[in-house]
Amino acid sequence: MISVVVCSMDPARLEHISREYARVMAGTPYELIAIRDAKSMCEGYNRGFAQSRGEWVIFSHDDIEFLSPDVPARLLRLLGEEGLDVVGVAGTTRLSGGQWLSAGPGCTFGAVPHLMQDGQIHLLMFGVPGRVVRNIMMMDGLFLACRREVAEKLSWDAATFTAFHHYDLDWTLRAHAAGYRLGVVNDLTILHMSEGNFGPEWKVSSQRFIAKHAALLTPITYTYFAVSRAIFRTRAEAMKVIQDLCAACDGARGTPS
């Protein structure tokens, strides 16, 4: 069984994500555990996981939509025969600060479409060298799936991260440090309804993250870089670009797509 843990205080968003998982998990045994009054993402995820029973666990935002087909089967294959312990859709192989994206070109990976207010789909491409990128150090938390063992051994740090930021970077970084195998799956296409909130609360959380993991930081020598952004009118258009990129890169390396 797959356990899905969601922190959601907005009834409309909770209804949306409940429908979305009911759709994508059709025919697969699963449970959705919704924490409606989380004090922080860490506190909510800890409480939700304690209620879970699944062999595989998903920690999920409530503002996503799955565009890829056969999600449960693909996750179980990734976390089984493909040898990964934690799966996400965006992340980095280098820790350079309080934002995974700051690691820069060559170290950041993922292809995440975002739904904008005008209805357009903005596809942010951080790095797409193939379908799966391994040896990831930390990942974004919009969607994280893992084997139960990982979540049992590594709780979410609710004492340090008391809001709704950096819970994901800290948890995945600690999973990497513990020897677990993290992977970004570029063609597990998940539409996100937000590009994030980097206000004062995020800055405080970032300082806590940097202080906690200062010994692992790798200094960067640039001050700015651009992320590739492609704009589409439909979800299908964005999906096709991601699939074509993954297939082309895997094919060039002589590996299956």
C-alpha cells in the first residue's frame, strides 16, 4: 500500500488534492492522510507519517496535478528494481546555500511545469540529461516519495524548521548523508500551481538551514544565472517536450528512456 501524507489547511485545495490522488491511484491500494492544522510542514509530516501504514510513503503539496500516466507503477519500479530510496522531481547534487536552485547549471536537475494565473503553462527546466538523475544531494518538496524505512529512520526536524520552508532540503540532505539513494525523475511530470514564496519567513528559515549545514556548503562564484523557461498553452504540449528531451538524452547515452 502507498501512504500519501498532505498538509492542507485550505478546504478547496484539500478537496482538489483528494480528487487528484483518487484519480491517479485508481486500482492501487492507498491511503490519504490529511493534516488540516499543521503547525509547520515538519510537524504535520511527522504527525501524518505516524498515522500511516504503507510500505511506500508520499509527502505531497496540496497544489499539484499529475500529468504523467501510471504514476503508482512507476514509483514502485523506481523505489524497487531501479534501486532508489527517495524520489523527487527537482533537486541538486551540490549544497551551496538555502535554496537548492542556487547550486547552478550542471548541478540542478528537474523539469517542472507551473500553472500561471493567465492559464499558461511555464515549464522550468533546471537540467534534463535523461529520465532519471541519480546521486542527488537534496530535493524540492513539492513531491517526495520514499520507501517506508527512510521515513522511519529520519523524522522531519520540527524543532529547527518551525514554518513551511526548508523542511524538504533538510530532510533530503540528511537522507543523502545517511547513505540513501536519491533520484530526480525528470519525466514524472507534476504540474505545480505555485512558484514559491520567498518572503521574510523564508529568509529566517534559510538562515537556520545554512547554520545547521554550514560544514557541507560549497561556495559559489557567480551571483546570478538564468533557468530555461518554455511557455505553453496546454499541459499536453509541456508533457511532450519533457518526454522528447528525456528520450533524446537517454538515447544519446545509449540508455533506455
